[in-house]
Amino acid sequence: MTRNRSVLFPYLVPVAVGTVLRLFGLTRQSFWIDEILTLRAASFGEPFRFADVLANPQGPLPHLLLRGWAAVFGDGDLALRLWCAFAGILCLGLAAVTFRRIWPRATVAGVWLVALSPFQVWYSQEVRNYIFLMAAALLVAHTLFRALDRPGAGRWLLHAAALAVALLCNLSALFLLPALATGLLLARPRALRGWLPAALLALALAWPWVQTELAGHVAWEGVGNGANLTLRGTDTFRLVALPYTAVVFLGGYGLGPALRTVHAGLARGDWLPLVPGLILLATGIAGCLGGLWNRRRDERVRILFWWTVIPPVLVSVLALLGWKAYNARYLAATQPVLLLLVAIGWSEVRSASRTRALLYGLCLVAAMAVGWERQTFRQDYAKEDFRGAAHFLDTHAKPGDLILQQGVNGPLLRYYGGRVPVTTFFPVYSREADGGRSKLNALVGGSNRVWWVGSRLWYEDPDRRLLRWIMEEGAFVDSWRGAGVEVRGYRLAGEGR
């Protein structure tokens, strides 16, 4: 018993730290539009229908898990956020088991990287399916290397089941198939005799949903039209998206530019506050990858390498074709493997020089701390504060007023409990060709006051045309501003109020 405790203790400490990080401030931020879309896709408040499961772009497995979880624990903010936090904590345990299977000497370092990962902490506190995809990716890795160590039909069947789970968590798991095929072809081609049937079986098991998703949610008609949105709202794919993904995977969203800054247009000065964290991260990664170079011929490293390389290439190609916008979260299935590669490199450095290993480790931890602090406590990185906006409207909007939210429908209604009607006015309506001004006049006609609710994300017309129209029609009353959300109230002219 004593020996077992001594073996488990090095893993229990990072798991405990990671658990605290995933539970810290779990409901401090309100739900934002992506989380509301998850709830809508799960058909909350409606009878269960299997057809909804297959038509769910968030993945059928998270759909079923979320509905089951909510049936037991309810659909409050804490209950739903605990759903994803539980998956994040599960990732910690899976990382310990999987990393020990693949590279025992790197296990402790790898689990620490997972525990401190701001990227995993972020998705462990967001009601989405990406943290489940990362957990599934760890299952895929564990079953794969278990089958490679001791091939057998039963072990390949387990690997097929793990692949099917990943596919049913998120469509982006499809990128694992060419990645693993390439890695095995170049590192251990004989293993393809067992892996290919397993991959085909997994694809067959997940095919009903994969086919529905490909047919219903991929904009095939957009191929070649150039109308794709890529890295955080820019209008063309840029190669900076690839190193940016590595930065996000290691240091979290806080080491990149904030959404508000990106959408306003990046200037040279906007990068200056990010430089120290980026230098720390670059130093740590470069040092660890230098140690990994010594293991470049190891077949396990080669398989893991292609696991992390092929998916970004494929996502980049899809973005260039205009099929799908580039987004780092679409590559979530590669994130735990990248952390393992960094941990392997660090362990190799440590075997040669403890001093250099300490330096690189401190650089990585410091960069992660910077990224976590920024994405956790800075308003520019926080989820949009619709809860605060709803509280302001609850105390200021009165019967006879109109709340006009611009371009995003759902998060405000989750928190707003007042008696004033809420209407959504989408930016496309503001085009004169669509009768924008007349549509606005029809909406606000007969209202005492209009409370405009604007979002910082891609839902707001950049010229604020709608807000200018309202300002021309009435006199300013009051305003409120929170993380990513602004509320402005105007008393309409000529209404005798």
C-alpha cells in the first residue's frame, strides 16, 4: 500500500492543482452565445428525439451527456459549467494514464502541463464539446499505443471504440484519421493491418452523424468564393494562424491579442504587452523541442509528431478553400499530444542538464501563468457579460420601453427577467437596400425609450449605423458597459415623455 501511494503521489499533486484551476471562478462569467448554442442544440425543454441527436452540430455524444447531466443536476449556470469541469478533471486522469503508457519518464511533466494548461482550463469552464474531444483524444492515444505494444483483435476493437467516441464528440476528430494513418505508415507500417480495420469500424459506427453533419453544416457551395473568416475574424487565411495555435495550446488565449483589439484592427503597439509572455513561451518551447530532436527517430515520437502536424495542415487547406474558417479549437484533438511532446522533450533535456530543464520549465510555467491570468481576470478576454447587462436592464428598463439587442440572440434572455420586450436587430438589416431605417422605425415606433444592447464580437456593424440612427431619434438617458457588452438608453423624441 505504501509503495502504491508513493507511485501515485507525483500525479495526485498536479491533478489536485488542475482540479482547483478548473473549479475556480466557474460561474464568475456569464454564458455567451456559443454556450447558448450548445443548449439550443441539446433541445433543452423539449421531449427527447433521436433525430435531434443526429442533427446536433455540437456532437451527439455531448448532446446525450448534457441532457442526462441536466436531468439530474438541473440547467443552472453552476450545474452546466460543472458538466464541462468534470470532463476537464477527467482529462487530468486520462493524461496520467495515457502519458504513462506512451512515455513513462515524461508522465509527471506532461500531467503538470495539462493541469496548468490555460487552453484546457478555458474549455473546462465553457459549456461546449471541445473538452470532451480532448478527453476522447487521450483515449484514442492510450488505446492506440496499447494495441501497438501488444497487438490483438480485442485491443484494436478498443481503439476503434475510442476513435468512434472522438468522432461522436466533434467532427474535427476526422482529422485524426489521416494523421494517424500517416504516422503509422512512416513509423510502423505493419501496424496498419490492425489500425485500418479499426479506423473503418469507427467511421462506420459514427457515420450516421458524420454524414448528417457533412450534408447539413458544411458550406460546400462556398468553395472558392473567398468568403471565409479565419483567424479571429480576419477575412483571409494567414500563416500566423499556425504559430498562433501553438501559442494558444500552450499559453491559452491570454497570450494572444484580445478579441476587442483584433476586431478594432491590430496595431504595432497592441503586441507590446504580449511580448514578455511570448518570449517566455518561445524560450520554453524551443528548449524542449531541442531535447525532443534527440528522439526524432523514435517511432512513438514520429507518430505523435504527425498527429500534431497533419490536422493543422488540413484545417488550413479547408480555410483557404473557404469551406470552414480556421480556428484553433478545431484542432483541440491535437492539444494533449502537443503537451506530451513538449513533456518528452523536457524530460530529455532534464536527463542531460537539470539546470536547463529547470530554466525551460520555469519559462513554460510563467508563460502559462500570464496567459491564465489574462484570460481569467482581464475584461478584454472575458466572455461577454450579458448577466451584468441583464441586471442593469432589470433596474432601468420600464414598461413601454423597448430593448433592442444587436445581432446576437440568446445570452441576454437567459438572464433578463424584466417585463420589457427584447427584440433582435441584425446588422444586415441596416443596409438601405433592405429598408434598414424604415425597419428600425417600425420596431421602435410607440416605444417610450429604446435600450440598445451591443456586443463586441462579430455581431456588431463596424460603423455603428444602428446606434447612430437611434441617437438621431432620441435623447441619451443612461448607459452601462461590461466585458464585451454595452447598453445605451435613449428617450425617443416627440413621444411626450
